[in-house]
Amino acid sequence: MPELPEVETMVRGIREAVEGRKIKDFRNCPCPCKPISMKPGIKSIRTKALNQTVTSVRRRAKRVILDLENGYSFVIEPRMTGLMLLSDPPDTGHLRLEWTLQKGRSNRSLWFWDRRGLGTVQLLSRKEQDLVLGPQKLGPDALEITANELKQRLAKTSRAIKVALLDQKMVAGIGNLYASEMLHQSRIHPERTADQLSTAEIRSLHKAMQQILKTAIRYEGSTLGDGTYRNALNQSGGYQNQHQVYGQEEKNCPSCKGAQIIRIVQAQRSTFFCPCCQIIPS
């Protein structure tokens, strides 16, 4: 699933090409697969969105947002395999939606591509956005949360720290991959109880969170073995080559050089960690 770095890469990849352009058409692409979730229906979206200028392209948690001049916004959640593309889709059979964007006499297309069809696209008013994207649904962004705020939030839950980090109401944007990497860098065992972490450990976790997410964005995200995630020009990300523990089961830990990386399951998700670097205090 695209996490904060991948979605931020999508946003940065399409922003210059999309902002300031008028939506001249919005359509479903011919696709033999089950339709993706789209609210409201295509006719209602066209009525509200056609001939509207895209004023900004931004990210909220793991969602791409296209703001329109009339106050409505497209809120696109890629989920497992969704991509925002400007050119060269991996294949045409999984193209789901096309925006035709105009600036002067120039037209260009923006596509939403989704192999598994689990992504969602919504056109929401400002009031609806507050309900879907507001603090009752999403916590502070992982790139914006302070160490003190992270400490206050973690102090309210007795869940395992890895599970707590995946809770989008706790902190928004972190997923399975980057949670494992952050905990390894900060030397925190993923099964440690969140409310039992010390102030020093939380500061270390916060530092790792900022460093890893910013570095992953610089590398344009992680493209894993299935090759699904691509940037806006259908190019692979590069951060997968920097992974220390994620997907490295039974390989030697790059930090201690001795212990092998272990995989466990938490909340039905794979967790990777080093039993030597990340211990549970006795």
C-alpha cells in the first residue's frame, strides 16, 4: 500500500502539470474489471467539476487531493495499488479514470490507474472534507507532528507501539513498511507497549520518523518486488534499496551485523525487526 512517501511523491509529480489547469473532461476509462468506489456518481461529479480550475494539489495522510476553485476537492485514496499518472501507464487495462486538463490551447491527461481496484475517488465539499479528513478521523501528519505531541498521544494507548503507529487517528501517513523501519532505527522492539516508552525513546522514534520519511521522499518512495508502485511518470522509486529490516527476513541485520531479521505478525500485518538491536527491557 502506498504510504506517506509514495503519496507525497505522487503529489509532487503531478502538481506542476495539474495546478492552474481547467478540467475540460472527466470520464471512466474502459476497464473490464470491477469498478472502483467513486462518490458521488460520474454524472454528479461532472456537473460539479467540469470547467473548474484546479487551484492546488496537496496530500493529506495517504490521500491525494485536487482542490477546485468552487470549493470542491477530489480526494483520491490509492490504497493497495492505485497510482496517479501523467504518462505511460503500466498497462491500459487497469486505467480507471481520466481527467482532461486545459491551459490555454494545451490539453493534457491525468489518470488514475489501479490494478486491484481497491482505491477510492470522492468529490467532496469543504464541509464533507472536514468530516472525512478532520481530526476525528485523522491524527497529525507524520511529517508535522512534534515529539511532545507524539509522546502525549502514545501515552493514551496500551497497544504495541507498531500497532499504534498504524492507527491513522494516532498519527497520519505511516504504514507497515515505514513503521518497521522507524522502530529499527530507534532500536525499539515492535511489541513494546506504547505508553511505557520513555521520553528519550519517543524522541528517538520521532527523529527516525522524520529522517526516514524525508529520505524516502527524496528517493521517490519504495517500489517492492511486485513492481506495483510507480511515480507519476511510471518510474520506480528507489528507497526499497535502503530498507534495513522490511522484507529482510533471515538476513543479517545491517546494524549489528550478527542477528538475523525476524518476521512476526501484528494486527494481521507483517512486522520485521532485529532481536539484538530491538530488545524488550527486562
